Amino acid sequence: MYRLPYRKHGRSRAINAENPKGEKGRGGMAASPLGSSRKGRPCLLDLAPGSITLLGEIEGCGEINHIWITVDNKTSDADCFILRDLILRMYWDGEELPSVEVPLGDFFCCGFGEEYKVTSEPIVMVPKRGFNSYFDMPFRKGAKITLENQHKNPIPAFFYQIDYNLYDALPDDTEYFHAQWRRQPITEKKKDYVILDGVKGKGTYVGTFLGIQTLERYWWGEGEVKFYIDGDQEYPTICGTGTEDYFGGSWSFAKYDEKGRTIEDTYSTAYLGYPFYSKQDGIVMNPYHNDDVPPMRAFYRFHIPDPIFFEEDLRVTVQQIGVCYNGLFERQDDYCSVAYWYQTEPHQEFPELPSKEDRWPR
């Protein structure tokens, strides 16, 4: 809504399987058994293993405002890791290195190859696997979006639409959208998990998706999220008070069952959420955070009303600290994350994406 009074002189376009170049007056031209222009090519078919599919290539100056995607989450052998095996990449202004490189599900805040509802302002996932992004993604010379299928089987059907506007020019201080995925299967004691590092230039940090599979007993969420800004070394400029605090929660997200045992409560709001806890095929595997079975959790925090600005460089980390009856203790858990930010180009090369096997949840 906040954009409606502005940029009224753009030229609106959309790319999908029926209009892969987003050409004016050429939408929905494919024919079906119902006749011409009657839902003739609504999706891409049979994306082969190892293939890289060009979802969209745009020439000129503009801004992507919305991306919608849906895909079957199982192939013929009922493998459940497709959302981690598909890699989404985005390139701006002819760059060779991607500014976005993230497993498809994680980009939309659905970690572990799982699917669940997310209701935030920039990212929405609605039943049944309706992935939506409303991040503004500007470009001055062009944009390219690709999808790599690292799954062992073909993807039978892939549906998508990229909605964008073309403009004559963008403001000089316009920054480019970036997103990066990381994972550390076993964190090191007394060494913070790195959400983002190696960022050079001027920019704005706008969001964190964090997935945690706890590998130890007791409460896990005492670790502080830290932002090292513009030359910070030993100590950060911004340091929070705990992991659940960073995601807007408190007191272990606690609610209690009829026996007085603590259960973590989930939520999804415009800018922060805890949308997923220990579910597999719709079953709560372990609702009690003091039990021995290691559950999975997913969180997001979008710094849209409260952006983190940097002029030279940025590093973002989170500690692994728990608490039990004997007090605070250092933990080792399985962490993965997506960092979302804007910055001036060129950007630094991302760390190499782990193999698909190293991306799979345990």
C-alpha cells in the first residue's frame, strides 16, 4: 500500500510459462484442448535432474515486486527434500555471480524441506505450497532468475509468475536485493554461528530466517544475535538479549499442557514469526523442549520498520547458549539460515553452497 502514490509512470509486465519474456500483449497465447488462449501452458514440465532453467530474463531498468511459485513437493519415489534440492538464483545488471543463492523452500522461510504457513509482509506461504515474495528487487540494466534442479528425479510441474515494472530510471542511491543461505550441522562451543559475513559496501540489512535442530537437552534460546557494523571487531554495535527475544518472543514462547509441562507456542506476524515447530507430515514429533528427541524450529525476523544500516561492511552472528537447572551452558546444535539485505554492487562472492546431501536435514 505504501507504494501506491508513487512511481505511477511504470510499465507493468509479468513473466510466466505462457509469456516467458514478459512481452506486451502476448500473455496467455498458448492453446489447450479448450482452444486458443485457454490455459495452454500454465507451467513448466519435467525439469530434468541437473538442469538449470531460466525462469525469467528482463532487459532494461525496472523492479520486480512480486514472485509466486508452486511446485510438487514429492516425485515418484516420494522423496521429501525437493524444497532443499531446488536452488533459486538471481542476477542483476549482467553480473556473473548471483546476488541471491538459496534453496527454494528456505528462501520463502520454509526450512528443512518442510512446508507450513508463513504470513509476513515480504514472504507469504499459503496452502498448498503457494510461495510468495513481495521484496522489491530493482535493477538498472537487466535481471535474470534461474532454478537449478539438484534433485535425483525430474520435477513434473513447476508453476511461477514474476510481476515487475519497467521504469525510465531509478534513483541514484537505489540498492540491490541479496539473499544467502548457510548451514552448520554441528556448531562449535563458544563460537557464534555466522548468519552473514564478508559483506562489503553500503547497504541495509532487512531480514533473517533461522532454522534450528536442537541436538542437546534443555532450553536452547539464550544466545544473543549480534550485528558487527562498519569495522566492529571484538564487540558488535548491536547485541540482543536472547534468540527468542530477537524474534519478538519471550519466556521460551511458553504455554503449558494439562500436566504443567512447557510447550513452545508458534506464531506468524507481519515482521516476525515462529511458524514451524517439530512437525513431520503434520505430526508434532516432540512438543516438550526438555525431552531427548531433537526437534526442528523455524523463525523469521524482517527489519522493514527497523532496518540495520551499514556504510562499509556487515557481519551477523548468533550464539548457541542454553540454560538448565545448573544455569547457562554452551551448546552445540544444527543451524541453518537465510540473510536478506540490500547493498550497492558489486558484492563479494558468496561461500560455496553445500552439496544437496549436506543441505538435507538430519
